[in-house]
Amino acid sequence: MKKKKRVSMRSLLLVLAGIVAGGLVFANIEFTIPGRDSALSLSSKPNFATAKNNFENYPIQTLRDFNEAFVRIAESATPSVVTIFTEKTVNRRTISPFEFFGRSPFEEFFGTPRGGGSNGRKEVQRGLGSGVIVTSDGYILTNNHVIDKADVVYVRTSDNRKLEAKVIGTDPKTDLAVIRVNAKGLKPIMIGDSERLRVGEWVIAIGSPLGESLARTVTQGIVSAIGRSNVGLADYEDFIQTDAAINPGNSGGPLVNINGELVGINTAIASRTGGFEGIGFAVPSNMAQKVLTSLITTGKVTRGYLGVSIQDIDENIAKGLQLQNAQGVLVGTVVEGSPAAKAGIRTGDVILEFNDKKSMSSVELRNEIAVLSPGSVVKIRVLRDGEIRVFSVRLEEQPALSASASSSTAEQQQSSEELGFRSQALTPQLAQQFQIQPGSGKVLVTAVNQSSNAFRAGLRAGDVIVSVNRQVLTSYAQYTAIVRKIKSGDLVFLLVDRRGSKVYFAFNV
């Protein structure tokens, strides 16, 4: 009997040991299931770098020490930076030079359609950007616009290895993307806490500006501002602004703090010329890490949904609402059946606090909602008719926008993704923001993708579009109707007003 008990106890211990060992072995393992054309990856949370640097405590007694500190920071971060190359095959429609002047004479006599009846020719577009290695097993963080719609993506590492990369996932709403290479000996960067950044801190930007010959260029500057929004680059904006030199090609590269940690992903510049003017923008590392983790573990990014439209409160709105001061965020539309509607939130409510944090702006509140997982329960403190009310709301998953609710958004996305630039109806507010004379036109270019043909042709933010394909614009609705018919490979012929000067631009989309 004792022998039987001893055997049973030994068997139980062996089973428990097996369970423990299995847990340790499979805790961070990745399963690859071969398919016909691709592999399905099932992975746990990514293994981020944990070995911290201690550069921030480096003793500075001489100018040489100060110089050495920056050298060490650059030497630590540079091996984690890669240059990204993309290739995309597009159809080029052949055109007749007569098309620039209206109806071709060949049409009248021979009935020849525009483009000479040709379907065009295939052409390979090549792009270049930057990225940063974030795990030792090959995950790389970059911008969505760097790899968007690419047929082939490959990278070149700091030790000059050329590696083919696979796109793991993209998030156009933050302009972030994750790619992966199959390689060993990679050096991941340590990810820092962007919430701790302060204006005036030293930062370093690393990337491949203007071409592969300038790969892993290091520039230095300070954090000029934090929490920048309404820049017009992405749906969810909370940018770090820096004066570290950033140029086309730097997109997707890291912004690094004095401890050699990733605090931002360099995304764009604000420039009148297309070159460096001391105003660069980076996606904060905290936002990037959440998107990165979600794309790796689930292949998509899910965001919390409250179901309201919100806006900032200025002095005039505050007077209209009989508020003592212009604080809080005003609720506009409350979507029927949404979490907000179910909880009892109404149009005209002023949101004062969200999860015990003061609501200072609509952009900030929108980001706070979106970063939460569906199912999260939040506390919202509002002012309604002079009384304070508190609501407990369970967030749902953000739904896809309906065609009716997102027509203008869809049109702007088409301009951004297909034409290579964003546009808006020219309002007095935009005219003042871009220092344009009111009444200059109907359509304003608000942002241009630096990797697009539109940018290469010379189109810039602040240009006012006068005509599209020889059709003079009389309204923004007419403009959207025209661009909706433009297809990939088509020629776009624009006449723009640039500070009183008329300029033509022609490029293929």
C-alpha cells in the first residue's frame, strides 16, 4: 500500500514538473503553421529589451565629457536603426500631349479615346524610409506611410545586411506599422516612457534622410513641445515636436532621449520648402508601444468607443452656455444606442473629468478614450444645466464609420492615400492659419505625403487648388466629385494659387 502511494506521489510530482517546465518553455514561444502562401504566427506579448543604459547619470565635468556622453548615446541607439526600402508596381496610363489643352484633335477625326487607347504600362515605384528594431526576434517599428501598399519590403541593417521583411500589421490612424525580418544578432532598442518627457530635454533623431547614402544620420536637438495635435497627419495625434533635424527619409526612425531610449517615432516635418525648418513631429513611444503590442498579438488595433462627437469650448461658446470659464469639453452628437446614450449622456453636456482627470481638450479626451480597451468601465463627470452629474460608462469597440457619417472623412482619406495629399474646404479659419487671403479659392492643401508623387512634383501644404484636370473649381463638393473618379495610375493636372502666383503641377497617382 505504501509502495502504491509512493508511486502515485512520484507520478503526481512528475506531472506538476512537466506543467511548470511547459509553462516556462512555451511562455514566449511563437508557433508557425505553414500555409500554402504564407505562415500564420501565434505569439504572446513581444519580448522588448530590458537592459537599461545609465547614460543620464554620466558625470559631466569637462566639454570632453559632454561630447563623450552624446557619442555614447548615438553608439548605443544606432545599431537598432534600419533603412527600409519598398517597391510598388503601378500602371502608368499613356497620355497625349494634346490632353493638357483639352480635347485631342485625334478624337474628332478618328474617335481615338484619351490615352491613345492604350492600357498603359507597368512601372515600379521605389520608396525609402527608416525603422527601429524593437525586439531581438526581428520586429521593427516604422510609419505606415513608409510601407503603405508596398509589394516588396526589405531592410538594410547597421552591419550592412539586406533582409526581406514581412508586414505584420498597420495602423493608419496613428501612421504606425510593424514589419518583421528573420535574422539573428539584432540589437533592439530600449523603449522609454514618453509621458516623462519635458519641453527642453535633449533628444537625438536617427534615420536615413534623402537617401541610402546618408543612412543612420544622427541629429540632435530638444523637445520643442509635447501633445501637439490638429497637425493633419493622422486621426489620432499626440505628437512630440522637436527641432532635431528631420528630412524626407527620416520617417519611421527613432527619437531617442539622453538615456538612449526610444521616446518617439519620427513621422513628419512642417515645412514651406519640403526641407528641414526646425519643426519635426514624432509619435510618442507610449502610443507606439500600445499599437505595436496590439498588432503583434492580435494583428489589429482595437479602440474604445464612447459614441459622442466632442469639441473644445472657447470664450464665445462659454458665454452661450453661461459658463464661468472656458473649461471642459462640449458634447455634440450622441449616437443612438452608443455607450454614452445608454449611460444617459446628452447633447450639451460639458465633460469636466474623464476617469478623475480634468478634460482640457477634445483631442486629448478622444485619445484617452481610444487608448482604452473595449469593455473598460470609465467614470465621466459632466456639467448639465449648472448641476454636476457623474456617469459610469462601459466602452464598446469602435465601429467602422458608416458611409453617411464619414463621407468627408472618406474623401480626405482618398486624397491622402490615393492622390498623396490632404485637402479641406478653405474656411476663414484655415485661411488665417495658413496666412492666405480669404476668398483665394475653394480647396486648400493641408498636408502632403513626402513619399508621394504629388510631393515630388512640388505640391505643398498651403497651396490653393484652382482647377483639377482643366476643370475650374467652384465648390469643395465639385472637387471631391472629380477626385473620386481618379484611379491609380491616372495623371492629375492641377492649377494652384501659391501666395498670388499661379503654378501648374502634373503627376501620376
